[in-house]
Amino acid sequence: MHIHRLEKIWLQIGIGMLILFLAITGVNAFAMGQQPPTGHHMIDPAKVKETAPFDKPGLHKISENEYELVIIGYAFGYTPGEVEVPAGAKIRFTVTSSDVVHGFQIPNTAVNLMVVPGEVNHMTYTFKEPGDYLVLCNEYCGAAHEGMKMIIKVR
């Protein structure tokens, strides 16, 4: 089979671009410390409000300047709906859902979790700047999805 010289050049350019894309993606993933999730933790979604730590949602002090924020996503809101955290403190989010898949995103931060029924997700973030941070559901979860929100007040 004979391949024209220009076709060979375009094949080489395409393969080169693919290799370059994969290399950049791989370097960025390792340089930024991104890795697959570990420690998969499941609970019964029908018993979320009876299972620790979701039986007492809200902000809990773990140690000096470190807090755990336990949150339950439901149609169409979060429990708690509003919480106040100290600026500069390390906040460990512990999130699950009791009904359908929801999202948990704080715009302009690195916080973005998928909230699956019965699956417990964790993420740690430090709010450096005081202010009111809006938490949005970024997964369509039903008719009133656009009203699903939570406020985190950093003081």
C-alpha cells in the first residue's frame, strides 16, 4: 500500500500532537498531586441520618485550627444550609447524599465533589480569604436543582 508523502507528514503531526497532549496531561497530573481516590467508604443511603458522623451534621473541631464539616445533600438542599468557619483553618469536608446524585462545588476554589447516595466523599481545603462562599450543586438532580445551595461564611 502506498501512502502519499503529505499524508505521512499529517500522520506524523497528528501522532506527535497526541504524544505531546498525553505528556502534558501526565506531567500536570503528577506535578499537581492528582491521584485516583482511595479508601472507598460506603454507608446505607436509607440510614444516612442515623449513621455517624451524619447523625450530627455541621462543623466539628478536630484540633487546633482544623475542622470537619459534615454535610448531607438532599433534594433540594444541604444540611446544614449555612455554616461559619474561621479564616485560615483547614476544613475537611465529609459529604454524602441520602437520595440522588448531587454535586458539591464552591466556585473559585478547588472544592468540587460528586455526592453519590451512600458514598462518603472527603476533601480538605483552607479558606484563606474571609467572605461568604456559595456552595452549588453542579449535577442535575431534579426540578428545583437550580435552587440547591449552601453558604459557608469565612470569618
